[in-house]
Amino acid sequence: MRKGYELRMRRPLRKGLLALFAVALLVLAGVLIYRAGYRAGTNLSQQDRAELSALKTQAVYLSERNQTLTDLAARLGRSAEIDRAAAQRVQRSLNDMEAQLTSLNEELAFYRSIMSPSDQSAGLQLQRLQLARVTPAGRAYTFNIVLTQLQRGGGVAQGRVTARIQGLRGGKPETLDMGKLAQLRLVFSFRYFQDFEGSFELPTGFAPRTIEIVVRPSSRRLKEIRKTFTWADALKGG
């Protein structure tokens, strides 16, 4: 049997060109994809920067606005504090004025009683005995004794006052001379009225109970006055 032959033509150049063309296409496609991605990335970064810039601008505005509101709140707070302080000062002034008015009314009533004596209170009178603590828990006191002469056409009243404080010390009775404690001579000489004011301190351990006031005029036309007050009554103003 006769063998047949097949003739095949090889074209290596064509295959090489095709392979080169395919590689070129791949390279071109990669370049195009890279550029497209770069442009997309560039555009996205610009957008982000624009948004970031807008956010920064807004943050600056909000910060300035916050500072403005903080300053305003501080000013309003200071203004309210000033108003409260002013209101407190006004209230204290009103309280002081009311206290002064009460004191003046009491003094006015006192002077009216001197200038308009009644028949029942004519002559030499012990008008007031008042003690007051210097401090709430201390042993120091102030005192005020007022004498009056409620008699029309009366002369000058002269004499002396003795104030004896009776109490206990160590469980035993004891009497103190208030004038000596206060280092004050309680001598009077007046036509209408005279008051004595001073301060003294009780000895440690002495518990006061009563205080006796003796008014001894030097003239026989005036009667001696002798009154005893409890310590609590003397603190209330006699």
C-alpha cells in the first residue's frame, strides 16, 4: 500500500505577531484601567477634600458661635450675681432702717414720758435697767440705767446709784458691786433725766440671780428708790 503524504505549511512569523499583538492589547488595557482608576481616585480625593474643607469651615463657625454664647452666658451670670448682691444690700439697708425706726420710736416714747409726766409718776424715777450680753456665750455684759425726774418745776436731782448683783459661786451666796466691776462711779446730777452706760465682766464660776438698784438722792425732798430685778428680766430690759 502506498503511503500518502500531507503537506503542512508552518507560519511562525504570523503566530509571533499575533502573540505580540495580544500582549500589546493586554498592556494597553492595563494602562487604560490604571488611568481610569487614577482619575476616579483623584476625583474622589478632591471631593473628600472639598467636604473636609466645608466641615472645617463649619467647625470654625460653630467654635466661634460657642465662644460667643459662652461669653454671653458669663456676662449674664455676672449681671445676675451683681443683681443678687445689690438686692441683698438693699434688703440689709431696709432691715437696718426698720431697726433704727423701731429704736427711734422707743426713744420718742421715752422722751414723751419725760416731757409729759403724769401725777402717778411724778418725782424721781428709775426709768430703765437693761443688760445685754456682749457675746452669746461670754461673761461680759453692757448695762444701761436711766433716771428721770417727772415733776414740773423740780430742781436738780443729785445723788448716787448702787447696783448690787446677787448670785452664787461655789454653791455659796455672793454679792458683787456692778459699779466697781465696770470701774464707773454712778453719781447723778440732772433736772429731767440722766443715763449711765458701761460694761463689766462676771467672775468665773459666778452665777447671777438678781440685781438690786438703789437710787439715793442727796436731797430729802426726793424719795429713795430701791428695786430688785431678776437677771432674766434685766436682760429683757427691766
